[in-house]
Amino acid sequence: MVDAPPFRRVLVAHRGEIAVRICRGLRELGVESVAVYSEADRDAVHRFAADRAHAIGGTSAAESYLRIDAILAAARDCGAEAIHPGYGFLSENPRFAQAVEDAGLVFIGPSAASMAQLGSKASARAVAIAAGVPVVPGFDGELPDDAAWLAKAREVGFPLLVKSSAGGGGKGMRLVERESEFLEALAAGRREAKAAFGDDHMLIERRVFPARHVEIQLFGDRHGDVVSLHERECSVQRRHQKVLEEAPSPAVDAELRRRMGEAAVRLAKAVGYRNAGTAEFLLDGEGRFYFLEVNTRLQVEHPVTECVTGLDLVHLQVQVAAGRRLRDLLAGRDLQPRGWAIEARIYAEAPEQGFLPAAGRLTKVIEAEGPGVRVDSGVRDGSEVSVHYDPMLAKLVVHAPDRATACRRLALALRDSSYLGIPTNVDFLRRVVEDPRFARGELRTDFLDRAPELVAPQSVATPDAAYVAAALAAVLGEARGTVGGGTAASGPASKAESLFASLGAFRVFGGMA
């Protein structure tokens, strides 16, 4: 017997690869999907991945994807029963979650109350302490002036981190090595946090270093059950933003997995958490872990958990939001990690130029295929990468029986990936994955700081394939010129395009403009 669809119609309040991924998941459940799009995304892939689409405003996020009123109006106009927020934008905004519920719709995520409790780093820290979850020594209260903050910093000890209480992504965060730098770092962090989140409340934490960044995927339902779907390793970062993620972690054994999972579940149960969430921890070299924060949404790196557990987390999100019990949805499943999965985030950016974001038109997109290879993509040939949004293009995910095989599979998949027309980080990702230190699992949060040669431009001889590709481009240009500037349906131009698309050797230049 096939279960009835959990909803008839769901609006996806996001864009890019995650909106495409959610629309596909909804279709598999028999649920009709509705996309929203800005003026800048009129021709975006996610608009056409959905069963319906509604325009919601201008080009910037503030004029479109961050407009609660426009999203609710679109949901009302199309008759949606629920809203999935994706990640980013409004996904961790308690006002939005509450507005969705107040409109008589289902928010596919946690309640506004638990989101507010865990969305603030200071509040989440207090919840963790009360739940007996180890936290990094620090301070997150109110103080009257800078002198009091400096005195408190001396108590915590240097080096320490100044962090924004209101948000993540490294915004507002400053590493302070010595006392003389503290007040300047505090002021700078406040300014950045105010600009990013509208809230300049700060906290300070002692720096746990060297350390790994390991997180636990949580899932709760409306009936009080919470489960841990185990860990992900997210230590390869730049500017406090993740670059590569994997599951399981090479540093976590079965006993540590159990202890970290139990701590995360206690934390979630303390606030009656439901739906998908992630508890993030620092793990030191002695196996001690310390709570950092909770991301009250689906994570960018959720596919690696899906690969090793065999679960579809978007399906679970939708079914739990419809009131179904986790114990029924997971009955008879062995949730222990199977094999190894690694995800690479593909961005339009120039790593060699300080990871400068890029924008423009993608002239050719060739994405890897093969056994154990998955691409969650939000672009295609001709897609415009806008300056208005996050420059993520796709996520390349591999799954293999063991970590060594997964590393080799990911390196080959990156070689088979091309996003031509603008700079991307594909070659940089390949250099990281092929580095012996990464292959050995010697990961920590300063991995890239200790390996600057992986980011710096590589001086290599130009392979013959590059000259072949350049010649093909010239032929293509000449062929187009003979038909008055148009694109011929057949003849030299189409043959050159076909040959270009099939030139596997050229794909080694996947990250080059």
C-alpha cells in the first residue's frame, strides 16, 4: 500500500541548487512544488524545476527572497499547504516561521520558539549547559562597558574568539591572540554583526586549538522523539566557511559517535526540537568535544549523511512536518554509517585572488557522472551567476566503500567537471582532495592556513588538450561567422560544439575561466 502524499502542494522559499533538490524530493513524494523567483532569477534553473512558479520581487535578496509578505502572498495565491525554507535567507528566522504558522500553513522546520532558543549562540550555550553538554569556556552575558569586557576576556584567557551571538558564517568573528588586540576586535566584530544580522550582541570563547569541526545531524518529530543521524567532518574551511565535508569523520570511533550523538539529542530534547537540525562541536586531539552552536535547518552538506545512512532527509523533513512519527519512518532501518561520502562545494569564485566571488554567464557546464557520483546543481549552459546572491553553483558528492576510494573518486569527478565562462574553485578543490595530508585524514580547522600552496596559483605547463580546445573555439567562431553571426543548426559549428562537449581531456581545466 502506497502512503498518501503528506501534502498536496508545498512552496519552496529559496533558489539555486537547494530549491531544485527540494522540488525533486517533493515530486518523489507525490507533492506538487511551487518555486518563487526574483527578477534576476527569471531564467534560473530552480524556476523550471518546480510544477509552478511565482515572481516575488526585484533583483536583490531584500527585494525578493527575504520578503516575508511576498512569500506568504505567493503561498496564498497558489494554494500551498506548507512552506519549505531551504537554507539561508529566511530559514532560521523565527519571525518567518511564526508568520507561516499564523497564516495557517505548515513550516517545514522547527518551531519559532525552539528556533529562537537555539538560533542565538548565547541562548543555545545556556541550553547546552543546562542539558549537561560540554561547552567551550567563555562568556555570553551583558557587561556595562569595554573595560568590563576586557576584564572578562582576561578571565577567559587568550587566545580567544570574539563572536556574534546572532548568526554564523564567520560574520562578526575575530581571533584575538593577545590582550592588546581585544577591544579593537570587539568593536570590529560588533560593526560586522550589526550590518549582517541587525544585532551586535557579542560573546567570547577560549580558542580550542588545534581542533576539528565535527557536527551531528539531528532529527526530531512532533511527538517528542529525537534521533542522531551521526557525524559529519567539516574541518576544511576558509574564513570559517566550509569547503569540503564528509561522513563519517576519520577521527570519530563508535564510542565517541555514541557520546556526541547522545549530547546532541539531550540538547534538542531540552527545547522540544522538531525537524532537521545540526549540533556543531569542536573536537580536540584528546577526544574532548565542545558545543559550538545549532543550525536550525537543513545543512548544505546533508547529502553526505544521506549517502551513508540511505535516508532522504528532505523526505523526512516533509513527512515529519505532516505529523508522521520518526519511529514509524525509521522502523527496521540500520542507521549505522555505510561506506564513506565526501562533498565538495563548487563556487563561482577565484581562490587564487582571495576567493573573490565571480559573476557572469556560464557558457558551458559539464558535470561529472558515474557510479557513486551525485551532483546537486542549480545551473546549466547559459546560466547567469548574479552578484546579488551566494555564488554556489553546485555540490559534487561521491560515495564509496571506504575513504581512500571516496577521495580518488572525488578527485576524478572534479577532473570531469567544467564550468566555463567565469572563474570557479574546481581546480582548487581538486588540489585539496589530491593532497596527501587530506588523503591521510589529517584535518583541522586551520588546514588551508597550513597549506597555502593549495590556494596559490599553480605553475604548470599547458597540456596539449588546451591547444586543441582553443583551436576548436576558433573553428566554432569562424563557422558562426559564415552564417551571419547566428548559430547554425548543423555543419561545422554544431560539429565543433559536439566535439568540444565530448573532449574529456579538456575537463582538467574545470575551474578555469
